[in-house]
Amino acid sequence: MADLKLFSGNANPALGSSIADYLGVELGAIALGAFPDGETSCKIEEDIRGRDVYLIQPTCPPANETLMQLLVMIDSCRRASSERITAVVPYFGYARQDRKDEGRVPITAKLVANMISMAGADRVLTMDLHAAQIQGFFDVPVDHLYAAPVLNEHFLQLNIPAEELVIASPDEGSIKRALGHVKRLGGTLAIVDKRRKDAETTIQENVIGGPVEGKTVLIFDDMISTAGSICGAAQVLHDHGAREIHVATTHAVLCGPAVERLQGANLDSIVCTDSIPLRQDQMLPQTQVLTIAPLLGEAIKRIHRNESVSRLFP
């Protein structure tokens, strides 16, 4: 690992430190800040010529600031003659703008992918993209990880009997994810029927499959943003008699009214990963944060050694 260099941006320094601890290396010295006019400044404060460099920076809120910092870090490493630059982006912002669903709107996920590639990244390591096809937006190799093993291990330790367990998909688009958890955890599948009332409002009225009455229900989703869909699904499941409801997500974005909605949703637990750092005001009593540092660290080690990453997900 002598020629591996690991740097962390300001978006999630705790995760960067945890990955460094797993790999048994020290985080590289980097000075990140801003000029008086707000422009991002960066200086790599050690020699990286000919090194294999990994830059850890989720593009989480404030998305524009964290994204610009990532781009400047990549450019700094490219101009310092590093051998290979891998952008480690545990949470890829702008992922929801991945298609033109109406006229005169951008496909910003493709734009951001182009920016990362043009800045000089040789490959990208990310986790639980909002849509898997975003991998195709990049003109460099993408290693796409899944937090499912980390989340599954947490719930396996609860020893919930399979006959009492229901895995609920919060909408039709998450059925494949829910089936993957059913395969690993057991139980039965339920699907919440979500319909869009208008551009900003969704309604959930029915539960397909199940039954959920008297059962422990686990809801999995890739991210919780404003928490409208998750809390709507939880309410429907409560109305159908669910005994316990646990929500699990990879990315706890928690913007807008998310915290207030989760507070009033009567959830037994909210499980998320540390792909995005949570502020103190976002931490509810039932929140549990699981670390993805070993998973990312192992992927970095395998990329550095030119070994298979897909073997992490048998």
C-alpha cells in the first residue's frame, strides 16, 4: 500500500478517517478553504507524483460547494502528476435528475458525470446510485457498491423470526431492492401503492402482498430526502396493522421537513449509513448510524491491487 494516497474533502472527514484506519494508512495532508470572494482553494501538501490517489468526497448538501471542492481536488492531483485518480463519492448528488421527464430541463446527473471525468478522474467509486444506469453517464470506469450487506447484517442481529417479518417496498420502483433483502433476511414481500397526485404530492393508500397485520415491517430505500414517501408508506402500514416498523436507508439526506415528518411517523428505528454526516439536529432518539468505512476501504484496497470488486457482493 506504499504508493496509495488517501485524501478527504470537507464533506465527510469522519468517514475519511475511518477508511484510513481500516486501510492502515494516514490521510494525506491537504489544505481546503475559500478565497475572500468565496472561490474554492486547494493545495495538496505532500508529494503525490506517480501515486495512486483516492479522493473521498460525497457531494452531499451543500451540493454545489462539495461538488466544486471535489472537482478542484481532482484537478490539483492531476496537475501534481499523480498516476491514477479515483473519486470516492459515497453519495452522488444530482442523481435524481437523470432523464428529461418534461421539456426544457437538464439531465444534470450526466452533466456532473462529465465534469468529474473532465476534471481528471480516472475512475469513480460510489454507492447506491439513485438509478443504476447513471454508471453509463461516466466516460471512466465506475465501481458501484451497495450498502445492503451492512444493513442486512444489522437486522440479522435482531433475530426477527422469518414468519413475523415483512420487507416492504415504499413504491413500485423499489421492488427489486426489496426482493434482494427478502432473499437475505427471509420474510415476505409487501408493496405500498404510491401514486403521484401532483408534482409535489404523493398519496399511499393500499398495500399489495403481505399481510402486514401483527408483523415486523422493514422498509428499505436508497435515500431519504424530504421523507414524504417513507412516512406515507409507514402510515399506510400502520393503518394495516403492522406491529413494528423499521426504516433503513443508505443516504440520509434529510432536507426540508424530513426531520419533522420522521418525528411524527411513529417509527421504531431509523437506520442509515454514514455516507452523509448527520447534524445533531437531524439525530432522532431512534436513529442508528452504521458505518460503511470497511466496505469502502476494502473496495479501495481491491482497486489499488487490481482485484475484483464485485466479489464483495456474492
